[in-house]
Amino acid sequence: MRDHLFYFEPSDNESLQTQIRTMMVHAIRDGHIPPGSPIPSCRELARKLSVSRNTVVLTYEKLVDDGFLYSRERSGYFVADSFQPSCIRRNARQCTSRRNQLDWRRRLQVRPDQQRNIVKPRDWRNYPYPFIYGQLDHELFPFNEWRECSREANSKHAIREWFSDSIDGDDPMLLEQLHTKVLPERGVWANPDEILITLGTQHSLYLVSNLLMSENIVVGIEDPGYVDARNIFETSGARVVPIPLDDEGMVVDERMDECDVVYVTPSHQSPTTVTMSLERRRALLAKAQASDVIIIEDDYESETNFLKDPIPALKSLDENSRVIYVSSLSKTLAPGLRMGYMVAPTPFIHEARALRRLMLRHPPSNNQHTVALFLARGYHDTAVHRLTRIYNERWHTMSAALDRYLPDVTRIPTYGGTSFWVRGPRGMDAISLAQRAADKGILVEPGNIHFMADNPPRNYLRLGFAAISEDKIEAGIMQLTSIIDTFRVA
């Protein structure tokens, strides 16, 4: 027996049958067991792996059904001839010289990797104090309810519905849930033909930029603002200009006169979390009408509002069809789900749907239907209520910790969201601070990247609390304070 081929570390994440099957398939597809070769008997493999014989028997029988193995009476199981090794052998004479290889950098017309991007460690869960933004605490995810909806979305009946290529269509049930439940909560009333499902807000913004922007277009964005939106718009060739903020949100003045498009995050401004006042929203809409400007409204973290009644979305106040509304379920379900939506006048959605078809046809239908069921059964409402309560508690804990340990550090008053925007002492270098903090297990996000200036202020931080448990917040802020204090001395 080839002992090294028939071994695995048992895992609680998969059944024993699944793990044995994976082990056998790898051995066959990688060419370690040639076609026609015998494999260990059920009894022999069960003894080696310390599992029941029935477990191995059931696994072998399924591999026979799937064509990996065949059986001979009284002789055992053998590798089927139909499965050849999947590895393509490297030609021994293949040239390894790089002298004549194509210079791809010279051919590229766009270099997105040269843009300034937020970088976050993939192993952030291993840090004791992850004040990281844009990630969620997995303990808050409604596992049982999601599994229930996922099982139903993958039932035999449901698979018949989404199995076929939908070309450019979306799940009708999901459109109906957005149309009747989700959007009305923001005061937005839209027909299904005014809604498009996307792979998150960034996908929506990319579609919008491709349809509306070019080298002749000027786009106004908040400064500081959402980094990925800025990069997406610049990739389209548009000229992106900064528009400052005050305590009511984006300033509305003559700077909008040169703009063709304006991008705003009025619910909780990214990254400062300022909520745009109702008066400022009306002024923005009036200025857009007077200056013939299209508004892209990113309804960012609208659900997490703690101290005030939520202000209606800009789209709900729009009487001239100037607002394109984009949102997602990333902050209430999971960032990895990549499920978003766009609301705009029918002619725009018609073109956005055609463009999306060229990119990816449509988001996976099974995922769309799972989300539709999750919304229809009220599980999303329950999840939002729970998250709002928990985030409210964390928000108060973080606020109290900042008041106690960093009373002289400036932070803009907020009423929700999942982060705090902090301005540290004048001499503080947030990049250096973040590096020192990471060495002590504390993750923070330097704020300089959110500014458009070539030499942005370096003493701003964004401190998220969605991914850190409440009982660790005060201890993390206390330790962060000792690092900030070193800059005061310096």
C-alpha cells in the first residue's frame, strides 16, 4: 500500500466520507494511481484510517457511481480508465530564458496597481485588537437562518428555476423584496425595472463610471473620501476634483458648477461617518438641478443609526431623476457575499444591465435566491436589529474609552456607523503609529490615504469596531494610547 497517499488529518468541517473521497480523487487525478490499478480493500483502508468499514464502503460505491472506480467481483476496486492524470508534464526542452518574453507593462493601457489603495492584513483575525474597518465579527452572522435559506435555494425544485442561463436577468423574488421591503425603508420607491443586482457597491460604481465618465467628464468627490470610488472614477479617465466637508457633510457651493457628476456618502460619510443633514441634502439636490449635475448616492451604513431617526435617502427626495442610488448587504450580512444593488431611471438601468451582461452576465442566481429567501422570511430585519443593538453598545464603549484615555484627541461627533474618525496630536504619524500598533497586536487604519492632496495630513486614524468584541475595546484603546503618547514626547 502506498501509505503516504492514503492519509488525512480528520476535520470537523467535512464528513469522513467527503474527506476520504477527496483523498482518493487527488491520488487518481494526480496520476499517483494509474488506470487499472487496484486500490486498498475497504477493510484495509478502514483499519489504516481508523474509521468504520461502512464509511469506506459507501465512499467507494459513490466513486464507482461517479466513474472514478470500478469493481470486480471477489477482486476488489480498481481505478477506472476514464480518468487520466490531470497534470500536464512540462516539456523538458521548454526554454527558460526570459530574454525574448513580452514586456507586459509596456502593453498595459491602465495600471490600477499603481493607485493608492487601502491595505489590510489577511490574517486580521489573529490580532487581539482588530480596530479594522470593513470586516465583521463572524460571531454575529445568523448561521442557522442563512443555512436554512441556502438549503432551500439549492433544493431540487429551486435548482430547476436558476439552473438555466438567465442571460441578463435577476432573481424576480430578490427584485420584489428590494422593491417592496428594503428600499421603502429608505424612502425609496422604485419599480423592478429601475433596480439592478450587482456584486456589491464597487461593482455598481464601476458600471456607473463606464457609462457616464470619460476624459471630458469632471467628477466631484468628498475629501476625505472613499478611496475605491476615487480610484474607479480615475480609471475611467475622468478628472476627479475634491470637495471639502463640514459638520453637515459635503459642502455645497460654486465648486459643483464645474462638475458633471458628484459622488456622496450622505448616510455616514466615508471615512468621517458624518451624517448629511436634511437641509444640506435639499441644497445639494437644488444645486445639482441648477448646475445640471448627476448625483451618485452611496447609501453607506444607513442601517447603523443610534441616536437619531434616520434621514431619508437623497434618492427619496429626488424629483428630477438626477440621483443614482447604490447600496449593498455587505455591512449587514457579510463582505464576502458580494451582493449589492443599484436604483436609477429605467433608461440608465437598461444600459447598465447590458454592460453588466458583457462583464459577467448576472450575479450567481443561487446566491441571489438565497438572499431573496433571507429577506422574505424577515431574517435580514432580525439581523439588522441585532447588529444595531450590538454596534450601539460597542459605539458607546469606544466613545467612553476615547474620552477616558484620549480626551484631547479630536473626533467628529457621530450618530452611528461602525468606526470613529480620529485626529491625533499634530506630530503624530499615523503610518508609523499603525506599524508600531500592529507589533503589539493592535490594528488601526491610517487616514492619510483618504485625502486627495499629494501631501495629506498624517495624523488621522479610522478606528473600526465591527470586527472587535466589546470586551476588548477599552483594553485596546488603552494600549493604543501609550503608543500615541510616544509621538507627544517626540
